[in-house]
Amino acid sequence: MDIGTIVFWIVVAVLVFYVVGIYNGLVRARNGFKNAFAQIDVQLQRRYDLIPNLVETAKGYIKHERETLEAVIQARNQAQQASRGAAAHPEDGAAIGALSVAEGALGATLGRFFALAEAYPDLKANQPMQQLMEELASTENRIAFSRQAFNDSVMSYNNQREQFPNTLIAGPFGFQEAQMLEIPDKAQAQQSVKVSFT
């Protein structure tokens, strides 16, 4: 074997290891944002479980506001369905977008529910309702932190896949751009659930 052949095989080996390194880095980044979404999913499920309890507690006090109560449950069910789709495929931008829209609608519906609940002093004084509201407020904070961690992971992944020469590997191997989870109404996203049952 002459020196030219040896150099050729060394260059090929270095290129193969370099491509494998880029590929593995992209896989780690993609798995990182998928794991970050799993943390959001846990908190979303906790909130979805709390909402029916809130509605049941409020039913006895605001019986004639059935339309609002039904709207909350419907928005919760739609958000939960969108969450399942996004949890199954957090790399799918359409699934994340659908979850963003559904979460925005749920937030708006919950806002109307809380405003309505404020008008009922007996409901405000109800101990189970106060506890549920505190749990929901805590869960909302956890969701916000988890969403930020997910969005940071998505940004890191997208940056990595868009850098040269990574972009040469990302496209052919199916590393698609990931979408951040954003609440459509920015004003709503900045408001946490306010518990004022005191």
C-alpha cells in the first residue's frame, strides 16, 4: 500500500467519524427537546385532571352558569386531545401548533370561569375550591417553567441543525425543524392564574 492510499483511507475515516459525530449530536438534541416536552406533558395532564374537579366544585354554586361550565370542560377536552397528539410527536410542528391554539383557548375559557367564580362569595369561601385554585396556580407555574425549558431545547436543536456543516446532514437524515410551544395571546401567556379567594 502506498502512502497516497493510506492518506485517502485516513481522510475517509475522519470524514465518516465527523458525519457520525454530527448525526449523533443531532439525535441528542432532538431527544433533549422530546424529553423537555414530556415534562410539559406531565404538568398539562395534572392541570387537565384538576379542571373537572374545579367545575364539579363550582356546579353547586353557579348552577345557572351551565354554559360557562360546559365551555371549560369542552376546552379542556380539546386541549387534552391536542396534548396527546403533541406528546406522540413533539417533533411535528403542526401538532405543537395545534396544542398552542388549544391551550390558548383553554386559558381564555378558564379566565372567564375564574371571573365568574369571583362573583359568588360562597364559592370563593369554599375550602375545596380554594385548595383546587392553589393547586392550579402552582401547576400553571410549573407549566410555564417546563414550557421555557422545552423552548430552550427546541432553540438549541434548531440552531444545531441549521449550522454548517450540520445542515448537510440534517436534511438527508430527516432532522426537521422543531416548533416552539407558544401561547397565541401574548398578554394571556404573561398572566398566571390569580387566586384571590381570601
